[in-house]
Amino acid sequence: MVFKKIIGLMIGCLGLAKHPTRPVTCAEIDQIVCNSPRIRLSDERFLAYRERGVPKNKSNYRVIIVHGFGSSKEMDFMAPKELLDELSIYLLQFDRVGYGESDPNPKRSLSSESSDIEELADKLQLGSKFYLVEVSVGCYPVWSCLRQIPNRLAGVSLVVPNINFKWLSLPDDLTKDVYMRGLSRRIFWFGRYSPGLLH
């Protein structure tokens, strides 16, 4: 058992060797071609996005999709074109900070992510209110939006949200059989004590 832990630790250290300490931007690598439309935020960073559905000016619902940990704006959000047309839905999928073609933010926080979402909506002229749909770990920026900009939200949907099992308000009897509990604890431990491993 100890031998396995030592081998795992050595492999982890080798995996971190000679890796950049920050993600690189599209402008820094010639081989990467940024094809998606992007907006420039007030702090000079870029957010890449993708639009689907009906045009904004003809839509009844303007929906921003917030992707999770291992995803991007290219995530296949399974909404058929016929449904989007019938209900007049405009979908906006964007790469969160540091994902895909969006620039990283070394000072990123939950508050800054909600500010990015609000600025994205303003720059793309989505109106005074819009809907948010999150997937997985995208629940954290959406939760921040609920706290920071509730007056801008027409509605919110949480799709398979990731939860923190250390929340005091989460009853143990509801989560004792959840198979993700152990994995989730490890992920949050790594995120807190060695965030460099999650780059």
C-alpha cells in the first residue's frame, strides 16, 4: 500500500515537471487558430463564444449556457434546431475563463466569473434579463450570478450540478450512498491544497 502511494506521488511529480505555470492564450501559440468570434472584456481579456438558435432580435428567450470542468463552448447541448425555432430560443455558449479559446485570468474568482457573464451579456446586447443554464461544475459561476446579479436573471437551470459534500446544509442521509462522494472530496482537496494540479 505504501509502495503504491510512493509510486503515485512520483508519477504526479513527474507530470508537473516542466509544465507552464499558467495556461497559454491563443495569441501566444502560432499553431492554434482562434476561429470563434470573441469579445474583449474591460480588462483586455477575450471571451470566445458561439451562437445557436434564432437571431437575438427575434427571440423570446435568450439563454447563456455555462459549461463544466472538462468542456467548452463546443459542448453538444442537445437542443434540436426545430425546437429552438419553434420556441424562438437564442442560445449563447461561451468558453469560460481559461477554457478553449478564452484568455485565462490569474485573478479569477467566482465574483469575477459572474462579472464576465454580465459583461458578455451586455456586449452582445442580450437585454436587461437573460436565462442561465449550467452543466456540472458550471454551477459555481451560476451560483455566483444568483448572488451578484440576480436582477439580470430571468431564470436559472442547474443540470447535474456538482456539489461540495462539506456544505453544512447538506444532510448526510441524502448523500451517504452517492458514489461520487469520495471522488468529489479528493477533487476539492486538490483544488484547495494544490491548485496547480488542476491546470
